[in-house]
Amino acid sequence: MRRLVLACALVLGGVAAAMAQAPYPDRPIRVVMPLAAGSAVDVVFRIVADPVERALGQRLVIENQTGASGIVGMRTGARAAPDGYTLLATNDAVLTMLPNLNSQAGYDPLRDFAPIGQIVQIRWALVAHPGFAATNVAEVIAQARARPGAIDYASGGAGSPQHVAMEMFLQRAGVRMNHISYRGATPALTGVVAGDVSLGFFGLPTPNAFIGEGRLRLIATAGVGREAFPDSPTIAEAGLPGFAFYTWAALLAPAGTPAPIVSRLNTALREALALPAIRERLEGLGYGIVGNTPETFAQNLTREHAAMAALIRDAGIRME
């Protein structure tokens, strides 16, 4: 009889424990974004957030944590509890560029996070204030050659993709400019629009409206094709053969997040990206849809982290 009672207690205890564990998610999910509001990743994730919320049945509370080119937000995400209730929406700059430039970043992109999925590929463009004398790539290079180190360019911070893209461009062209570092891509773009800084690289579609209004001049796009601006030449076509620069947006969780939670989040993300209305909106803004698996994302991250380390070394890019 004692054995029977003990067995029943164990069974009932297991049932009670199972009932006490509500299915994930049972409350709103915090999404830390180490990038400025209005940046390319911010635009992307706010578009996909609504269908992801519907799929999960919970709100996504987006929290922009800028600072130190993204280090502040990345540290927050790396140190969060791995329970699926703190995620990171970010770009490859803070995963492949910044850690290769700053040994004191305070997080390891390959060990401290659980990849959920890449969302989109982000295309880039070189833009200038309308008052800047150059109107094309050849003229930009000529201006820089005539005034070495005197022309200012804007970035969202040391080690940001705006910084890396321009240093790649300058290294390839064999010229120098002066780096003006802002606290995020959006303030950097505002600096170019205001004429405080002459030019800079920015992820599309962030500068699109200003280009359309004539408040920014499109110098050239940085991809291998003319997807975003069919009538504008790429940098490779306009004077620097082989030049290409792109980034991507992705969703991650802290390392140790249970695989079923990662899988649930990945499914919700991919279902959102498969919706025709979402695809049309993102592609209309110039993004390329990705939507891959956690395994594929992890492989891509490992490969691109190593490739960016080599590129940064070969181009001589350094933190300032």
C-alpha cells in the first residue's frame, strides 16, 4: 500500500509540475536592439514584429539600446537569462565587425548567443550632402585625392558598418578622409543631411526619402546589382571594380536558450517572412529576404566572422 501511495504521489506531482509550466511564451518578449531607432535593422524588425507577435500570441517589446557602436545592447543580450524572454534584433556589424576590431567588446559572437535566424540582406549606398562638390564615384575619389584627410565622413560609431564600408572604399581607392563618429546610424545620417558632414555609407532604405526629396545626393550603390536604384550605377561599375558591401539583419537569443524555444521563434519568424504582404513591403524598400534556419545562420555567422577578420586586417581598419 505504501508503494502504491508513493507511486500515485509521484505521478500526481509530475502532472502538477507539467500543468504549472505554461507553454512558451506566456508573457511579452523583450527584444533588445543595439542600434538606433530608424536604422535599417530597426525598420526591418518593426515590419516583421506584428506577424511574429500574432504567431507567438505575445507582444514583442522593442528596446533600442545604443552606445559604443552597439556594445551596450549586445552586452545586455549576452547577459540576459536564456529563457526566451530576452532576444536581440541586430545586424552583422556587432557580430562580425565590431568584435574583430575591439578585443574589449565584452561578448563573444560565436559563444554568447543562440542564432535564431537571419531576416534580410541589407543593401548599401554612398550618399552625400547636395552641397558636396562630387556627384559620382570618380569625383569623390578626385576630391579626396586633392584634399587628403580634409573631407569628413559620418558613421554610426567606430567599428560600425558605416565605418567599415567607408574604410574599405578609401583603402580600395587609395585616398584618406576624416572619420566623424556619431552615436548610431540615424544621427550620422542626420549629420550628412544637415551638411555638418559631407558624405557617408548608409544601409537602405534609411536614406531613401532624403534622396527622393533632394536633401541627399546618391553617389552610387554598393551591391553587385542595381536592385534598389536601377538607374544608378554601382560603385563597382563607377570606378572601383569588384567593390561590394552588404550587411544583414538577424534575430538571436542568449546562449543556452532551450532548442524548442529557438525552434518556435524561428518558425514564427520564417512564417512572417513568407507572408506576401511582408515580402512585398520589405523588397519594395530594397531588402533581400533571407529567412533561414538556426543551423544555417550559425554556419554563416562562423564563416563571415572569419572573413571579416581577414578583411579588417588586410584593409588596415582600426578602432579610433
